Amino acid sequence: RWEREALRAARLVICNSERTARDVVDLVGVPKDRVRVVYLGVSPEDFGPASPERRHEARRALGWDARPTRPVALFVGTLGDRGKGFDTLYAAWRTLCADPAWDVDLAVVGVGADRAHFERRLVADGLLSRVEFLGFRSDVPRILAAADVFVHPARYDAYGLAVHEALCAGVPAIVSARAGVSERLTTDCPDWVLADPEDVPALVARLRVWRRDRDAWRVRAESLGARLRTWTWDDMSREIRHLAHTESVKFPATS
């Protein structure tokens, strides 16, 4: 209620994606002419394509160098609710691992009340060697340097900064259309966008396509990432400042 009142009273509302802007207008009732979109930025010095040497060091630090030929898929997000869609990814992973030819392992960064539940399922499903829970991590750039694909089947995400950072690091990302960051893929990589985060077979199929065309996906991710890295946190801040000076004065303050 307080958030709704604050948004409706604001002279200017800046959203981090078009999907969030639509929610603010359609669900909260903010007049459309008071809403602007400014995408999140990135620190290009932290998130860029990894050199072979950096990738090797990252995999060694994570203990993945013991299996140098096995690709690693990465999930980053809370495990305390179903919002980020890890349950969809887990169901897809169980299907994929039933195929002896599937040679990809899954690493999970995140904490939450559901972690213990999924750890028990790993034992029951015989997947202890195929899924690794890394918990809370402050070295996500290094983990991205070691990863091969990022998976984010979110049911709701206003933006999805972790996906953005993965793309900037040159890591291909399969992302739900319900995450705002998916808007950044529609021109370069529309086939990486998952229409329905509940569609386990579709996610399985998309992951199989990635594995088959892994090198081509990496090239596309590096191209997209190079474009995204040109928009930094400083650029974002300047745009917000510009809007604050030029747009908010158009509207009188409300009580």
C-alpha cells in the first residue's frame, strides 16, 4: 500500500525495464506520461569475456578442472521461493541427466529455505554428482568466467541483473520472457528467450540446442555482451540525473 501511494504521488517513476514500466502503469495506476525506462548498467572491468588463462584459473579455484571437458551450466538466484524458477530448471535437469549422453553439470549460486529440499532431492534422484550448490558467493565474476551457459527461467524478475552480467561476460543465457532483461535479447538472440517459465520440455529442448551449438552461442553472447558493456553504471546515473532535471519539473508535486 505504501509503495503504491509513493509511486502514484511521484512526479517521475524510473523503471529498469519495459515490462516493469507496464506493471507500474497497468497494475499500480501510475500515469504513463510519468514513467520512463533506464536500463541497468554494468562494470565492464568486472564483467567481460574471460581469457583462456582466466577461465582455467577460475575452474581450478572452483575445483572444476578435475573435469576439464565437461561444460557447466550456472543458475544464480534465491532458493527461498519459486520466483526465479529453479524448480523448473531442476525438473529439466533431471530429464537431461537421464540421458547418458548429457555431459553438462549444473552449479547453483544462491541461498534460501528451499535449498535443503533440493539437496534431499539430489540424493533421491541420484544427481549428487551432477548438481553443485555453491551457496552465497561474492565472486560471481570468477564463476561466470568458468561457466558455459546461464539459465534463468524466472516466473517474475523486474530486470535480472545476474543475467545481464552473464551476457556482458560473454556467457550465453537462456532466460524467461517474464524477466525484464529478456528485452535486451530480442534483437540479437530471440531464440534464447523462454516464452513460458513453466515449460520444462521447452527448457530441455533449448538446453540441448545450446549444447549442440555451444561454440556458436558463445560467439553470439560475446557480440551481445560487447554492446551491453558500452552502457555502464555511470551512463545509467547520468541518464537518471538528466531525467530528474528535465522530466520531473513538468509535473507538480502531489501530497
